[in-house]
Amino acid sequence: MSNEDLTIAFTVEQSPEEAFAAITNVRDWWSGDISGSTDQPGAVFTYRNRDVHRSTQRITELTPARRVAWHIEDSYLDFVGDKTEWNGTDVTFEVTPTDAGTEVRFTHTGLVPAVECFDACSNAWQFYIAGSLRNLIAKGQGQPNPKEASGRPRD
């Protein structure tokens, strides 16, 4: 992990167990177009947003109330020259108890300013992590993408 990897952190009043449960409930904060298990070690799940973005994540670590890690095995990003920029990158969620509640620290290792999708992808992650996931933990309601039939997703 370099100091340029995209990192987003926030603190909520809820417990590490509550934060961990929300993180692994990916459909409630990222998107409705997810297939596969998002809460089992070694499981593989696929995210898809129309024909714009598709990625396949393998869950490489699930330490309850502490850490979630995904390895991105395959990806397709329609809006950049190298459609497979995310291939081989890793996503981690560190869950740490604090005096104020729980800190959640998200890092997308390999998503650095030098890659073409950095601006668009970091803006999207900011929405999903600091907005949707944080709200799912703190308020019980995230803002995942609308289903394809309801209009253009926000990604």
C-alpha cells in the first residue's frame, strides 16, 4: 500500500460489529446489480453497473468486527483507455474501535492518481463509502444504485 492509494475514513457511534455487518452487506450500500455472496471468506461476487463498470471481487479476508479485504480479479471500466485498470487491485476495510465509536478506513490499493480512472473512481468511492456505507451503518439506510429499470445509476 502506498500513501497515494485512495483512502477514505470516517467514524460512527455504532459498534465495530455493526460496522462490519454493514460492510459485508454490499447490496445495501453499493448497488443492486451484485451477484454472489458478499459475506463469506473466499467467496467471489460480481458488481455490474450497466455496460459501464463490471468487476469481480474475491473475498480474501473476513475478520469479524475488524477487517474485510477483496482482491479484484477481473474488471471492465468503459470510460477509460485501459478497460482493466482495476485488475489485480485490492480493497480493504479496517474497522477499529475508538472512544467515539468505530472508525472505518477504506483503502483501494492500486487506485492512485497516476491511473486514468482515479478522479471518477475516487469520486464514486467517496459517495459509496463516506455517504452510502456511512449512512447504512449510522442510520440503517444506504443509497445503493437504483435498479437498471429505474433509470441511469449514479456511478
